[in-house]
Amino acid sequence: MATHEATEAPTAGADVPLEVRIGFAHACLQWVADRCGADLLHVKGAALDPTLVPGRGYSDADVLARPEHVPLLLDELRRHGWELINSFAYGSSFEHSATLRHRDFGLLDLHRIYPGTGPTPERAFDTLWSERTTTVLGGRECAVPARDAQAVLLLLHAARGGGDPKAANDVEWVWTAVDEEQRARLRDWVRRLDAALGFSVITGTLDEHRHDPAYDLWRVASRGGTRMDEWRARVRAAHGLRAKLTVASRSVLVNVEHLTIVRGGPVTRREIVSEFFGRPLRGLREQVARRTHHDRDGR
């Protein structure tokens, strides 16, 4: 999901409907991908099969790129007016997407992985790509996953939604209300995408995966937690000592990208220093408040 603080930022005076701008954003992205030879799947939002969740709204464009094509695609997008406003490392606890903005087309979430799919980002993309179909967005043919694969991706997205009503509505339409034949097809895609951990949030069986290194990431994403909970989960999920140390070191640094978005412009060194010392205090207060709330409810 694109960074919340950055949503709804069209050019001053623009009166083009949001859905139209997003459609053109998808068309632009496909044109750029074709130009540089990158494989791209358009996911969720405007690209979603409308029969899955009728009337589902959207506020940005979402695409999943073949992982090895991401650097090439990023470079090409920047040359065509797309500004990087939130990088992969700070986009989410899963570090799965970067947010870009175009003065005419609005916001884009460029995914290098789709959280919950595996066993590797490359294998997951190959699986989705092998049964892709197409849809027309902004007047251009765009590749999208197969309908049942789209449904599973939507469920994995909902699994990270916590108590979000939109996520709950997605689950109702795509999983709860469908028949067993449809559920069997979805389970087959879950198996093919190695998505059992994320999908267990939907089926209420997440705690059966406590020994999975990524368990805490999904627990915090689906049930909530403090900043400290999230960073501990990110460290646990990281593969290898070097990766764990990198994530741990990043946890104490100021997310200048996010701070710039919140402040609405470039930040000063003084603001960065203030944020550096303020974050630990806020984190401690969150932990104390959460513990107090837990103790009160436990009595």
C-alpha cells in the first residue's frame, strides 16, 4: 500500500478523475516496461478482476516486477517523470515495495516481492507469470495474474490488513462467501505460491507456524504491535547474520524519506537529530502503554 501520508497529491488544478489517472498510470508503466524490456504484472486496484470484489475502490497503481528487472525499471521510471518518495527498505516491515509519484498520474507501488509468496521472489514471479492473462488499462494491454491467483494475492494483502474494514470485505467476497470448489482452486494456488504462512492468517491457523522465522512479521501485521515488536520481527525474519545486523542497525536510524513526507518538504539536520532522539522515547512509551493495557485486560 502506498505511504498513507503521500496519497491524493494530483497536480494543482487537475480535475481528471482519480480512476482515470490511475488507468493512465498503468498504461504509462506498461509502456516504460516494454521500452526497457522488463516483465511486469499489474496487481490489485484497477487491474483486479471486477468480479472478485464488486465495487472495490483504489487510490494508486500497483505492479509486481520480475525481481531482477527492478533496478532497470526504477532507472527508466525516473527518466520518465516518476519520483521515488519511499524506498524498499522503508516501505513496510516486509520491505516489499517502493512508492513513486508522478505529477500527472499520481502514486505507484512498485513491488519487488509480494509478501507471503515464495519460496523465493523469483520462483513466485515465474509461477504467476506462467499463467498470466491480459486486461486493458488506460487503453493499453497489460499483463495480470490469472483470476484465481489474483484472489490469493488479495487474500495475502488482506492478511496484513489487521482490522481494516476493506480487508475484511475482501476476505468475505473472495474466501468466506465462495463454495468449496472455488476454495479448492485457491488452496491450489496457495500451495503453488508457497503461501501457507500468510494464508494461515485468513484461516485462523497462524499460531501453528510459530517456529517459522517470518511468523512474528505476520503476527504483528495482522494483530498489531509496537515499533519495537515490528523491528524484532524484522530481525528474526532476516536471512543470515549479515542481514539481521543490517536490519537491526536500520532500526535505530531516522527514516528521512518518511519524515520528509510527513513534514511536507525537505527536513533540516536539526529535525533529523530531534527525530533520532525522539523515536526511542516514543517506542518506550508504546511498550509501556501496551504492557499496561495487557495487564489491565488480563485482570
